[in-house]
Amino acid sequence: MTEPDTAELPLSGYRVLDLSRILAGPYCTMILGDQGADVIKVERPETGDDTRTWGPPFAGGESAYYLCANRNKKSIVVDLKQPDGVAIVRELARVSDVLVENFTPGLMQRFGLDYESLKEVNPGLVYASITAYGQDGPYRDRPGYDMVLSAVGGLMYITGEENGKPCKVGVAITDVLTGVYAAGAITSALLWRERSGKGQYLDVSLLDAQVSALANIGSNYLVAGLEATRRGTAHESIIPYQVFETKDRPIAIAVANQKLWVNFCTLVGKEEWLDDGRFESNPKRVEHRDALLPEVAEVMATKTCDEWMDVLVAAAIPCGPVNDMQHIFADPQVIHRNMIAEVPHPTIGTLRLGGIPIKYSETPASIRMPPPLLGEHTDSVLANVLHLSTAEIDNLKRNGAVGQHD
């Protein structure tokens, strides 16, 4: 295969060995791949990444779930139950800059592929382990998925309607957040390696990432002992800052400072709110939310969403419709920002993916390769990276240590 040109990309020249699956790890390595890293995705025989079967929907034999987080990678099939398979991964780690894995704590040590073992052959290796609860502590050995960790980490408790049950966020945001944290940590570790010449071990957990992301809600408790509550789309500390129903579809409005409040009251024809002592400042509005919010809701229900959008946007009041998928991917700003990418795929044809969110002025990231078929690049990686002969590769296939997509 012809290698895509990455010379101008931020992580050009760095190789990432990706032993992760599901979402947090693959999302991390996808970010690194978008920035030019050569990502080699190591998958188990026959089934590969768990998310390959997480559907429907499927396209060209691949699940939409798998496709969302695995572009810009090469897939090789390696059986870690075979000594030759372990040896292949060890050799790849020797010539890689980064290794990302999300096995349960202790499993990589059993294979002899833990950080302490691999740094002997590659002292500059940046090794990131992504787990549910971290490498130590009383929960170390517990398995976990995004939904469970969003519960343990407090996100589920604060999500949902005020008088309703705890609710999960509509996307696996704890996984996504952890992947973003991991990618940032890896690039920081590579930067430090440029100065020190040393690699390091990164212990990344979904629980830690989720607790850190409690942000102001966590701070309310730590600083003032204020227990969190569910408020639907409403804000704990800003009023009005939530979704309101209109004549046709919901609209989100963020009146986040006093100037916006004055403009908002004037705009909706409720100047009397400005003279009401209960609403004179944001702390007062928070205190009297039960009095104010029903009045705001009554006003917002008098026009359609588009009618309010015309008025509010003209007055520079932050607002937006509550979009479904159809409206999101038809939105002119989303289209203008290239947040829909089209990539040729060997079994799908033209594959549509979410675009790259960061725009670089000098080294723009890019989607150069579609999410790989299972084992699509086994032969090329073994030949071009480890310089194995055809006979050696064929022998590894015969003994089941590696596999190649047919």
C-alpha cells in the first residue's frame, strides 16, 4: 500500500501502538492519528475490537460505532495467547514512541508487555494505560464501562429532570473525555521526552477523568458543602440558562451576565422584571428561580423557535435550537466548519464521518485513511515496520500468531 504523506502534520514521525478497544482508548489514538501519528491497531483474531459487532447500524460489514473512532489507523491481527504473537507486539513496542492499552490492571504484566518490561527495550516509550478505576486503590480490579463510571463518578446523579430519576448522558461522554485527556497527556509526555530523552508511564482512569469533569458542581460541594441536584437543562448557578419550549420546538437560552439580562428583559417585553428586587442580580435570580422560570417559560411559549432565534441572535443573546441529528448535519455552520468528512472505504464506498474539531493554522490535521478492516494491514506492518520476510510472515500465519484480512 502507498503510505499517506504526513510530513506537515504535528505528530508526523511518531508511531503509536494501539492495543485498546471500545471507545476511550480508540478515541485517544484516533486523535493522535488525525495529527499525523502512524497508529497501528492491534486486534484479536476473528472478532477484533468489540465495537465491530456493536450494531446495527452496519455499513459494508462494519458497525457505525466502530467507524466513529478508528480512522487513520492500520489494523493487524495478533494472538497474544501465542508466544510468537507476544513477540510481535514486543518488537513493535521497541520501534514505537507510544503504546496505549486498556486491559484490566495486571494483564499486560502476565504477557510481559507491561511498562517495566517494555522500557527495558525502549526507554523512550510513552506507555498509557486506560482503565476504569486506575492502577491502584480498592477498586483497582473492578471492570467498568462508561455508563457505570458515569454513575460512580457523579455525572449520572446530576443528569436528568429535577423530579426524575438519574439519567445517563446521550453519548458515552466519560469515555470520550478520558480519551481526550489521554491524548493530551501523551502529547505532553512526548514533549517532555524531547527535553529529557525519557519516556514515562501514564495511569489514566475513567473515574479520575469523570470526577475532574464535575467542574463547578464538584466545586460547589468541596467549597461550600452544597449537594448537587438534578435540574434538567437548567443551570445550578445561572438564571435563566436552560432550554425552554416554544410554539414548535425547544430553544436553549444562556443569559449569563447582567448586561444580557437587561437586554433579554427589554427584548421580550418584560421590563418589569428589571424593577423586581427578586430578580435584580444573578444571585437573587438563583434564589428565586421558582418564581422567575415559570414566567420566562410562559413568554417563550408565545413564539416559534425560529421567531425567537431571529430576535435573540440580532440582540447577541446566546441561543440555539435543540437540534436532532438531521438538523445538526444540515446546519450551515457545521458544514462550513468541515465537521462532516467523506472518506473512500473499501467495502462501504464513500464513508461519512464526523470531522476534525481543531483547526491548525500551520499543520492542519487530516483524515487520510478510513477505519481499517480487521487485519487489513498485518502483512504491510510486519514487512515494512519489522522487516519480516514473506516466508516469516507466512509462518506466523500458519501457527496462528497473526492474521491478515482476506
